[in-house]
Amino acid sequence: MSTRKLTLEEKVKIVQESEQAGFTETALKYNISARQIYRWRDKLEGGGSKALSYGAKIDPELKALKDENNQLKKLVAKLALTIEIKEELLKKTSLRTGKNY
């Protein structure tokens, strides 16, 4: 491809193709960097196809909600791990003492 700007549809097509064929292969095919395809993919996931248009900004409120969602997911995972560890310790303790909890 030449150095012309790609249309929104072309960018979406390239991202979809890269997920099927691989980022490096697709980047070589279209003569763009794999990193650029990763950026487009992240924008697509973050703000949909509108986020790929030139000069588009990700909505700050949406970004804040996504950040909060990620923090909550990490907190839930941490709590689940803590519960699992406590259950394992309780099983080991009950086996040693012969008590069933």
C-alpha cells in the first residue's frame, strides 16, 4: 500500500485480518508496522470503530469506567484467591486435628 491515509473500513478490515493471519504477516502485507495494528485494535476495543477515525479521542468518562472495571476485576480475583487459600488451609488443619468443618 502507498502512504495514503487508510479509510475506517480498511483499518477495521486490517485489524480483523491480523487477528486471523497474525499481526506480523498482515503488517508486512499492507506495509505498515505491527505496532500500528495493535494500536488500531486497542482503539477498536476501547471506543468502537468511531475511535479509529483520524483525531478521534476516547471519551474520558468511558476510559474512567474501564479503569474502574479493571480495578474491580483485580479486586475480585484477589479476594477469590484469598478465599481459596483459606479453604485449603482449613482442609489441611482439619486433616491434622481430625475435625470436620
